[in-house]
Amino acid sequence: MTDGLPTAIAHSVLRLRRTAPFYSVLCLHTEWEADASIGTAATDGTRIVYNPEFVASLSAAHLDGLVAHEVTHMAMRHCSRCRAHNPEKWNIAADIVTNGMVEAMGLTLPP
């Protein structure tokens, strides 16, 4: 894992090994970047950017859901498949699919 990864995220990845092993492996090969200027978390398809204060405010269950949500976007290649689609509408549609998958894994998404 990347040096400097917050303990909370590292623990979340370890918990995901039990519930979603495929996604936890993807997490191990993901670049993580703290950025206090964003509201929550996001991915550009190659890295996950997160707000450290937001991550610290989440329960373990919500953090697991957030990590799975972002890495699912990466696994489904949502960013690279957007192409000429309206980015805002594409993101909403991708979130619907991603959230359904995360909830089907039995994980809890943040409010």
C-alpha cells in the first residue's frame, strides 16, 4: 500500500478482504491522495482522492462503503467510458450502478 495512507483507510481495505476480496485487491494497487479541497472522495479512474476530514468523520461501516464505492467506479472503468456523454448525467448513472453493487455486497454507504 502507498506510504502515508491513513490508518482508517488501510483498516477499511483489510476489512474488505472478508466481504469483497476482489475490490480489496484493487485497493492495494490504487494511488490514494489526500485533498482537503474536495467535499468527500472521488476517482479519476487511476487514483482515489479523498478529503481527510470527511474520511475521519465516517464510521468504519460507512468508510468501507465509501472505499468500495470509489474502487467499484475504477473497476467498472466509469471514468474512461464516459467519452462524449454528459459528464454530470454519466456520473449520476454510474453512481446508481455503483451504489447498487456496493449495497448488494452488504456494505453501508455514507449518508
